[in-house]
Amino acid sequence: MNDKEILCEIDRCISMEADALQKLTELPNDDGVLQTVHAIKECKGKIVLSGCGTSAMAARKIAHSLNCVDRPALFLVPSDAVHGGLGVLAQEDLLILISKGGNTQELVRLIPACRKRGAVLISVSENPESILAREADIYLQIKVEREPCRFNMLATASTLAVISTFDAICIAMMQLRGYTREQFAVIHPGGAVGDRLLGKAGDVK
């Protein structure tokens, strides 16, 4: 593969991922999105997210974004969860499980405890016939036509789709709850963002 072919492959991948994100708006998924938004808004406890592999990376990012908009969230490692970590889950919490196929056994094992603890279960997957989708109180389908990799295996576009959807949910949450710049400044005083929020941007060199 020469340099021109490398650049063509990179362009192909980026174009496919951009197209996948654009097509998210065409999914017949308004009910799932709205239910998820309102559940997060009304949550009086914590928002606990879990996933495996690339879904875990997406879950970690989503947890951080939720914290940034003042919706307390954390990531729960599935293997730790079944060794006592599920003690973090309480009655007024939300449990968001993210799995592309929706049958990830490490996540399926968390469902009984979720039920017994009285938390609300939101499942995010491509497959409405999956275990997680069937068992969920709220099912949010996020689906892409294919991954950019030649095997249609490496979770790239699908991971971006999940992150993008929850980015949008977080931004909608800011508007829905009347989240102010002053509130943001309290929990994000550091870095360039903190400098801008606190009016110190002019002091940055």
C-alpha cells in the first residue's frame, strides 16, 4: 500500500463514519430517545453505565459528559459489578447498559440485581430482539449500516454513533434543565474551558 492508497483508505473510513452519524437522524427512534432524556432528567439518584470493550469506552465518555451537565454518573466495570460492585446501585438510580449486539453476557448478569435493587434499566443496542432490549424498561436503538473496516467487525462507526447520540442528549439536557454558564463553572474550573467560564481567557498565554 503506497501513501496515496493509505490516504484514500483514511478518507473512506472518515466518510463512512460521517455518513453513519448523519443517518442517525433517520432512525425511527424518537420514543427511545425521548424516554431516555426524560429518565435522565428526572433521575433522583445516580446514573450508572456499563459496557464491555469499545462499548465500555463509550460508556466512560458518556458518564463524564453527564457529570459535566450536572447529572451525577459513574462507570461500573462489569467484572467488578458481579463481585460486589453492584452495591453502588440503588432504588432511584438509572442503569444504562451499552452493547452493540445486546446479548453481552457480562451485562446480562447485571439485570437481576438491577431488578432487585429497584433501579430503572435503559438498554442501548442495535438489536431490538436482544436480551438487553427485551429486558429493558427503556430501549434505545442506535444502529449503523456497517463498520468501515473491511470485515465489518471493528466497532468504530457504531461506537461513534452511541457517543454522538448521548452528546446530543447531554446538550438537550442543558437546555431542558436551564443549565447555566455559572453552574458549569462550579464543576469545570480547570483548563482552558474553566478559564473561559471564569472569564480568565484573556490571561491565558
